[in-house]
Amino acid sequence: YPRQSLRHTQAPAAKMLPGIRKSLAMLTDLGAAALRLLPPETAHKATLRLLQRAAPFLPPARAVVPRLARTALGMNFANPIGLAAGFDKNGTAIEMLAGLGFGSVEIGSISVDSSTGNPKPRLWRLPRDEAIVVHYGLPNDGAEVIAERLARTHLPVPLGINLVVTNRDSGAAPLSPDRIVGEYVAAARLLAPCADYLMLNLSCPNTADGRDFFADREHLDACLEALGEVQLSVPVFLKVSPLGGIAAIERVLAAAGGRDFVSGFMFNLPPLKPDGMRTPEAVWRDMPGAVSGPPAAALADSCIRETFRRMDRKRHILIGAGGVSTAEDAYVKLRLGASLVQLFTALAYRGPGVVRTITAGLAQLLERDGVANVADIVGADVN
């Protein structure tokens, strides 16, 4: 795998590791609590800076728990819990993030050209729901700059790179369909050599132009045809809208059916506020953007279930996300058909220790149910 490496430098003596890990856990979780006192975007940026500085002091990875380890699409995952795109948009802190216990790390979304994203404010907390409202609008440093940065990075886990069309300012002329497709192709060419897999973000809820373009089957076919000509050497996932019901799922599956390089699917957040939130409507009514966290779980779970029922399971896998805060949340998505699970918002509310808490809890759930390996429960609850 081009980005996976088992190289660890400056490993502390074995007898020091428990104390170092305990100290790091206390510092990071206390830091997470302190960061919640800051405005959300300020806290997010501060977290990334702290993670960059902490990377040299990170202890070596813990031993792999066989019950959680699995291989998928030629990649080795120490556990199925990954970091979702959106947390580290530019790949500046991935070594430390991998060291938190994630089985994989996905960065981005990244466009071929740099973007400043949407105007601020563009991130809000909804503490009563342990959720956030995200309206970042895809700010990133651009594919070429990030590719150069990643060339100096080595990870012990698979690295996914999330690709998207550039979000230009509101005064820019709309891009033509050919230009949109061309941007995905150009970004894929630049970043595929740096990745273990690519995630094509085909439905961004935080940009006006990015929501519905690929709902048109002709546009989706054109994009996949152009990418097929690139002959990418890494697995490619399609990240699509969770809206549109079974008809939309079947449209995506049909488009991917004849494309051997498409290895799986994932569902994005919807560009609307979910029903049943605990936070009063008066709080979030005027907040643009999508809700990330537990309120997103129900729709995500439904999409995972219905896609697993219909997809070619010999060719494709699902990555599940949306409201994963506990081992039980992850277990549900795995049993509905996700081979891998990602989280993001739980870090903001429960601190970086949540990753190891979830993986430990997941191992206990598997042991309780007499399951030898996490791969054995994928889709267990789907008829």
C-alpha cells in the first residue's frame, strides 16, 4: 500500500508506555474539554495545531486485536473504525490522528484548486444533540500542495483521500459539466499516488453547485467514464446523497455496475435538518448547512441497509458514517452492512479517547456474541 508503513521512530522503553499513554489520554481529553469553550471553528483549528505538535511524542501503536482486524480491497485494517473526512481537510495532522487508535484515516475534501470555503461563521455546536452544524464549504489547500505534503508522510493505517470539485466564491461563473468532471479527474491523477483509496465526494451538502449535479445519471456516467480512462491503481468509493430513496440507490449501483475500479459506496449528510432533534428549532433555524452527529444516524442506517441488500457484495463494500459515538452505534452499522465505519463529531464531544473506547467496546460486543472476527457480522441484520 503506497501510504502504509510500519515504521515507528523514537519508541519509548516498553515499561514507560503505559504511563505515557495515560498521560497523553488525560492531556488530550482535558484539552478537548477546554477547546469546547472556544468558538467551534477556532477550536477545530487549535486541535489540528496541537495534534501536529504532539506527533513526535506519540507511542507506538498497540498490538492488533485479531477479533477487530480485517482485510478489505487489499488493505489491512487493524480495526474497522476510521476517521471521516472533514476533520483534517489538508492532511496536516494525520500521523497523530492515526495514533489515536483509528483503523484508517480519511482526509479532505480536497479539490484540484485551493478554496477558502464559505463565509464565516460556518460551524456551530448543538450540545443537546451532541451534534454540529457544518457549512464549511470545502476549504482546502488544493491537490498539488497537499500531494507534496503527503509525500513526506508515512502512516501505519490506510489513508483515504476525499476528492471534490472546487468551491469558488459566490461571484464566480458556474462550471460547465465538462469542467466539473475534469476537476475530479485532475485531482485523482495528483492524489491517487498518495492514497490507499480515493473517495469521490459527489454530493456536498454545503455548496449550492455540489448537491444535485450527480443526481443526473448522465453526469455520473460521464464522470465515471472519464475516471475509468485514468486507470487508477487504488480502490475508488462513491460518496453520494442519502436522499432520493431506493430509486437513487439503484441509480448509483447501476452506474457503478460496469466500472471495475468502483469498489464501494458511502452516504453523505443531507442538506437539511433531521427530524426529532432535541435542540429547539429556534436555535438552528437560521443556521445553513448539514447536521453531523447522532441526528444523522437514522437516515444513514436506512441507506446502508437498502444498499447492502441490492449491491454486488463480491465487488463492493460500504463505509458507514453518521452518528457514531459508541461501540453500539458502530455495531449497528456493521450489522446493517457496513464493512468499515467512520466518525468525526464524537471527537468534539467525547475527546480523542473515544476512539479506543469504541474499539474496546466493539471487541467486547463481538466476544459477547461469540463472533470470531468483525467481518463475520457485516450485514447480519439484513434479510
